[in-house]
Amino acid sequence: MSARWLIHAGAVSAAVSVALGAFGAHGLKSFANEKRLKAWETAAHYQLVHSLAICICGCIPQRPCVTAGQLFILGNALFSGSLYALVLTEKTYLGIITPFGGMA
């Protein structure tokens, strides 16, 4: 498998993070409290930054960079995904998953 798919995955992830960030800024104000909105903002910000890192890994077709890109995808899913789920469901135990995204 070529590293090129990482560029596509990073671009899709970036687009999703922008859409989710806008949803958090405009659609969640009546639903979530300030603390939850801040968690949502953090998730969208980290997802966007790491999406760029995924794209950069896709530009370097060496195996270590591809592996790093795959780990960025996993970390994004665990970190940002758990924060999005925590805000939407208000189940605080989902916060336990969040640090694992930073270790991936």
C-alpha cells in the first residue's frame, strides 16, 4: 500500500474537523455547558492539527513515516473521538479513553 492514501485520509479528517468545529461553535451552544464546549473545541483543534501531520506523513513514502501516519489516525480517533462522544452523550467515563489517543 502506498503512502498516498494518507494524504487523502488527512484531507478528509481535516474537512471533518472543520465541520465538527463549526457544529460545536454554532449547534451545541444550547445543548452543552461551557466545559463541554471547551472539550469539543479541543477535540476539533487537535484533530485539525493532526490531520495536517497525517498529510505530511503521506508525502514521505518511507515505511516509518507511513507507520507514523497510521498511528496519527489511531490517535485522532481515540483522542478526538472520545471527546466528541463525551460531549454528545454526557457519559464522563468516556474521558478514560482520551489519554490513550495521546499515546498512540
